[in-house]
Amino acid sequence: MTQEHNQHNHSADPLHAKKEAWSGRFSEPVAEFVLRYTQSVSFDKRMAMADIAGSLAHARMLATCGVISEKDFSDIERGMNQIADEIRTGKFLWQLELEDVHLNIEARLTQLIGDAGKRLHTGRSRNDQVATDVRLYLRTEIDEIIGLLCHLQEVLVAQAAKEADTIMPGFTHMQVAQPVTFGHHMLAYVEMFERDRERMSDLRRRVNRSPLGAAALAGTTYPIDREQSARLLGFEAVAQNSLDAVSDRDFAIEFTSAASLVMIHISRLSEELVYWMSQSFSFIKLPDRFTTGSSIMPQKKNPDVPETARGKCSRVVGDLVTMAMLMKGLPLAYNKDLQEDKEPVFDAIDTVKDTLRAFVEMMAGVEPNRERMRQAAASGYPTATDLADYLARRGVPFRTAHDIVGRVVRLASERACDIADLSLQELREFSDVITEDVYDVLTLEGSIAARNHIGGTAPEQVRRQVARWEAIFAERARQ
Ligand code: ARG
């Protein structure tokens, strides 16, 4: 028994139906343990508003089709408004005994309005009802997630605009490879989150289809209008096969999959923030409110938020695996297994939203240490490729140029100096096509500025991308 339950006592009313046998067909009530084991109200009550919206659309349609009276509909509407109010104000009495959100709300409706409440379930089953609720609920959450992704993109683009000229080492194999800009690096994540946004809005179309009217599995004998209830709920289409309509959860697999990719991207960024923050790198500072100390080592400032996010990625991927395993081998049509779809979907929603909220704020506060980044970019011969390109432009075949520069790097590293520290005369001993202007390509600035094409790291290109994104954001704001 729930705590709220003890505060009220409505014995012998519809709210307590389940303390007796399920119906005339049963000779004893459900065992206490079975009730706890099979209930879902503890977690599906969060879909209450979607459940009410779905019921109202169904009732409206039934009245239009003459299956219930207009009086029944207005009673149902009045009752549902009161219930919505009770739920919002925390006064609604949720009962485990009533199994799920659907039966809880329906029982309260009947308690409030009598027979009209009992007519609501005409031409419907909890099977199409729950499928409708999950879709409605998820649709709203997807819109919020898309909003957060856009917000995070805006924050990253603002960083890119500020740091278009900030030189840092670009890595392959975690070895210094070629210089890039911090702005360019930020824009790489903007692209990832753009694909996430696209995936979310694409799969939303498949979430946004109405199963309502499929009833238990085969449809219903009442003269219903599925297009009408779908329209009332803002669904884009009606699911065309009743068996599929009640048992399809592809959209939940798609959603947890897209959510996993969001978290995988966040996790990659987290990993970078963690090592950028380490003493050996010291590339960035995170605002103190996103870090924590150690209980034993007073000097510590730990990147807890990125590390937590990196860890939480695994639970969302776990949600995807749960959904995929749930559906594998599930025969048509509805099976109670499907009740297990909710917790993974809800967990993925909560985790992604919390994580994105944290990252929107945290990424806005990232402070790059420009000197340290530049210093790190300068060591490790990051302009070696530029020298090879220089030789190739002067007619040396690229493979030969590659080999020559390899020997130049060897000399410089024996002397523990930079390539640019070698004299023109020394450089010319490797190839006589080298002239004074070689020093232009050997600088970090020369190196990044030369990669001046779509997608390149040149500050000019970074600024162009920033302008492109800002135009996209302005367009989004207009919609
Ligand atoms: N709580 C159930 C679920 O989440 C609702 C549907 C129950 N249908 C049934 N035939 N038992 O799936």
C-alpha cells in the first residue's frame, strides 16, 4: 500500500476495484507480490498528461461518430480537467493496486463522473492506449532535446568565433600532427550535434503516428474515425496495421539509438576536456562550479562533470541494448514484455537532457589557455607536412619530398631545435628548390592560414563557418 493510500479511505468505490478479483472470471485477487512485480504506475505516471490528452481525443472522436453522447463527452472532459489539476497540484492518489497510469486515471474518472467514465474505454484497449501515450510523451521530449542540441551548438559556435585564431596542436594517434585552431576544433562538435539534431527530427516523424483505434490487436467493431483522433492529437499519420500498431516499438529503438549517439559525442568531448584540464596539458580552465575537490588531496580540482557524462554514456547505450533485446523475438501482437519499454526510454530522455543542460552551461565557461596551446602546437614538428607540400609545389614528387623532410626533422631533433631554426643554407643542403620564403610555411600561422578551403582549419574558413552557423541559428529562431 502506498503512503497516500493510507491518508484516504474510499472503500467500495471504483478506486479499490483491484483489491477484489480482476473480474467475474477470477476467483481470487492478484497476489500482493504479483501486483508489485507487474505494476508500472510507479514509473508510467509521468505519462499522465499524455494519457489524458489521448483519452480526450478518443472520447471526442467517439462522440462525433455517435458511439457516445455529447453529454458523455462533456462529462469526460470535465472529469479529466479536474484530474489533470489534481495531478499537477500533487493531490492525485496514485495506487499500485490499479497497476498503471491508465487504470489509475480511468478509475478516478469513473469515481468523479460515473457511467460516462466507464464508457470512455469503448472501442479502445490499454494496448493502443499505451502505445499512443508513449508516442505523445516522447514527441514532446524529443522537441526539448532538439532545443538543447541547438543551444549547445550556439554555445560552441560562440567559442569558435572567439577562438578562430587560437592555435592548438591537432592530434592523430594522440601525437601532435598539424596545427589547427581551437575554433575549428569546437566546430567539429557542432557538426556532430547537427547530425544528432537531424536524427532526432527524422525519427520524430516515425514516433508521430497514431496507433489509437487499433484497440487490443485487431481493431474494433465500433464505427470509429481513426483519422480524426490522430488529427486531434497532432499525429502526422495513422498506423496502418492494427497488429503492428499495438506492438511496434521501433521508434523507441531509434530514439535510444539517437540518444546513444548524442552521448557518444558528449563522451568524446568529455574525454578531451578531461585531458585538456590535466596539469600536463593545461589547455583549458573549467569554471569552478563544474569541478570538485578531493577529500584527501587539497590541491585537486577534478573534472567531475565531463567524467560523469562520459560514464553516463554507457547507461544510455545500455538503454538501447535493453530496447533491442526487448523486441527481439517478440511475437505479434501486444505482450506484457512491452511494459519494459518505458524505463529505458525515460532513462535515456532524463540522462540526455540533464547532460545537455550541463554542457550548455559548462562549454560556455570553457577558457582556453592560448599560450599553452600554442606552445604545445610548436613542439613536435607540426609544420613538417607544410614543408613537404612546399617542396612538392616546386616540382619535387610528394613521396620524395616526404622523405627529404623526414631527414630535415631528424637533423632538427638531433639539435633539439625547430625546423624554422635551421638556416637557409642548411635547409638548401636537403633540396636546392628551397628559398627564403620557406620560413613563411614553417610558421604555425602560415600553416593554418594555408588550409584555406571548405572544412579547412584556416581562421578565414572558421569565420566563414561561424557566419554560416549564425545564419542557420537566425533562421531557426524565425521558425
Ligand atoms: N502498463 C501496460 C504497459 O505499459 C499497459 C498495457 C497493458 N495491456 C495489457 N493487455 N495488459 O504496456
